[in-house]
Amino acid sequence: MAHKTSGGSSDNNRDSNPQYLGVKLFGGEKAKTGSIIVRQRGSKFIPGSNVRKGKDDTLYAIKEGTVEFKNKRKTHFDGRALIRKEVSVM
């Protein structure tokens, strides 16, 4: 006879909470002061004018205006090109 009952489905009932990352305000939308534009891990989007980066890499507006996205090309010292999206509030 078995000394324990089978483990089964009670081991499978755990899951982590979602992180709710991504773009919160898209290009052309109005941003108020302090409103979150992008929630991200790392620097996929970089801050432009009137946008600051929080300690968890969140981009937020520091001035009221319209959100704008544009591609920013950055060159490494060895000549490799890296394209990042820059977020600005105008």
C-alpha cells in the first residue's frame, strides 16, 4: 500500500502576477504632467525632450503636451548601429 496520496493538481496551482508592461500613451495622445508613457524593463525606449526615466525604467512626462515617437540611431565605438525608439512630449 502507498504511504502517501498522490500529489496531483495541488502542486500546479501557482502563478506569478502579470507585470503590465508596455506603451500606455501612444503617439498623438495628450499627456499630462507625471503621466506614464511607457512601462518597460531596460531601455527599449529612451527619453527625449520633456520625458524622464524612473528608477524602474518607466518613462513619464514632465510637461503637458502631445506624445511623439521617433527612431534614434546610436553608433557603438566599433561601428555597430543600434536603433532605439525615443519618446518626446511636445
